[in-house]
Amino acid sequence: MKKNLLAVLLLAAGTVFGAISVGISIGPPPPPRVIAAPASPGPGYLWVGGYWYPAGGRYVWHEGYWTRPPYAGAYWVEPHHDGKLFHEGYWDGRRGRVEHDHSWDHRRDRDFRR
């Protein structure tokens, strides 16, 4: 009985307090910079265009770069701001979504000259 009462109380508290959230909005990023992509370093590389990303309450520019996709047939979905929220870029394709991780790329020499 005590366990059931505790479970109901925790559920009720989660329902009441779970609706409260605090966030900081910095608005949409500046327009993207227009920069020509350099020549491809070789077969299998895809160009990821530069983009703005939020960092510390402001937007920071990330230069474009050549990289290899996480699997054959994957394509890059650019980061974007939908008017309310910023959405990180990611890889997608027939094998599913892969979140982009620059540290993973660097360790495997996937980012060309980064």
C-alpha cells in the first residue's frame, strides 16, 4: 500500500512540476555566409556548408568543410532555425539518422584539413 501511495505521489508531482521549463532564446542566427566550396579532396567526400550554431548565448560561425559521410548513401541535413528553435545538423539516409560529432570525425581523419 505504501509503495502504491508513493508511486501515485511521485506521478502527481511529476505531472504538476513537469510542465515547468526555463529556457533562453537568442532568436534566429544571422544570414549564412556565402563562400565557394574548395575542390574536393577526393572520391567519397561530401561538402558540409558553413553554418551558424548557438554557443554561450550567441551564434558562432562554423566554416564549411569536406568530410566522409558515416555510411554510403548518407546525406547531410543542414542545421536550421525554425523561427522558435535551433535544430542541429545531422546525417540521414536509408540506414537512419546519425548525429554529427566533430570529435568522432577528427579521430578518424574524416574532416579534411580541419
